[in-house]
Amino acid sequence: MKLCRYGKREWLGSGLIALALGAVWLGVMIKFHAPTGIVLMALTFLTWLAIAAFFRVPVRTIPADDLVLVAPADGLVRDIEVVEDHGIELFEGQELIRIGIFLSVLDVHVNRAPCPFEVEYKKYKEGRFLDARSPRCTKENESLVIAGTGQAGGKSFPMAVRQVSGAIARRIVCEANPGDALAKGAIYGMIKFGSRTELYLPNEPWMTAVVSIGDKIHSGSSIIARIQL
């Protein structure tokens, strides 16, 4: 496991602060009251550890099967529905399957490409910071969507992934841009702290979601959809 470079400012900055505070607590231990210094040092270390853990990037085994798409985020599947009013101009008028994933502060927050993905569209939208579990957050919250062409099972199809900020999250990171080609399972961004990720797939008989509402999934390793030949 390693720490995500998207959070370098947070985990490195807080680490430096923790070291400085540790020196202060060491002085407290030596000059004033050892138990107090020990407790303060332990609390400081645990706080830094919690911050660093949020930016962890565990090793994931990406399924090699060309017929399957993997989850774009860790979290809990909150909804699966067919939508036409999705707000993605590139696919205007098309019905898409939307799979919504809620990420708590305890989840890994990097986002991954579900399959080989040619990015053709990217749009950021300012918005509110409602709880990511609210049904209103998709349309009202700050969000960023990338869309284009996915490839799996010998088929090319419209696909999009939307990052949605939550009540705690205040920063969306997305390095992918139009013209980029993402490999299956490739990390391209993250949403810092509690949030929501949405995967949009074509509403076709050959595209089948293989998760259910309430399922706990992991980005890059959990199969979220399958191509039926």
C-alpha cells in the first residue's frame, strides 16, 4: 500500500506538523509531566495516521477478463437506474444506466477507469455540498464528469464517470482530459473525503450491471458490469 500523490499536500503537510508537535510534546515529557507528553504525542501520531490512511492506495488486482467492467470507486452501491436527464451533453437524448456509489470517509477515494476508456468530454460544475447520500446531490452538488468511449468484449460504447462532492468533500481531482486514453483500472483522480461516484453505461440488452443496491465494492477489483455476447 502507498499514499496517493493527489493528497501529498495533506498527508505530507500534516506529517510535518505532527513532527513539530512531537518535538514540543517531547519537551513536555522531559521538563514537565511525562504521562501528559506521552498522551499528547500518541494523539498527534494517531491523528496524522488517520489523515494518511484516507489517502491510501491499496494494491488491487485488475480482472483480465475483457468482458467485465470494474468499479470506478470504493463504496456502497446506492442506486441503479435508467436515466435520460443525466446532463451529459455528449450523450444528450440517450438513455443511460446510472450506477451510484457512496463513498464514506473510511473508503479509499481514488477513482479508476472501469475499462479501456477514450476521454472525449470533460465538464466541471459548481454547486452545493449536500450529503452525498441525498438524491438531490447528483443535480445540485459540485461535480465533474468525464465521458467518451469505453471498450469491452469487442464493443465500443458510450460511457461516463461523474465525481460528486459531498457534505465534507470540497475538492475534486481529475487528471484525465479529452484526448486521453485510460487503461482499465487506471487511477485518474479522486474526491477528497465523503463523496459519490456515478458510472454511466449504455442501456442496451448486452450491457448488464452485476451489482445490487447495498453491495460493498472496491475500485479496480470489483466487477460492476458485464458484456453479454
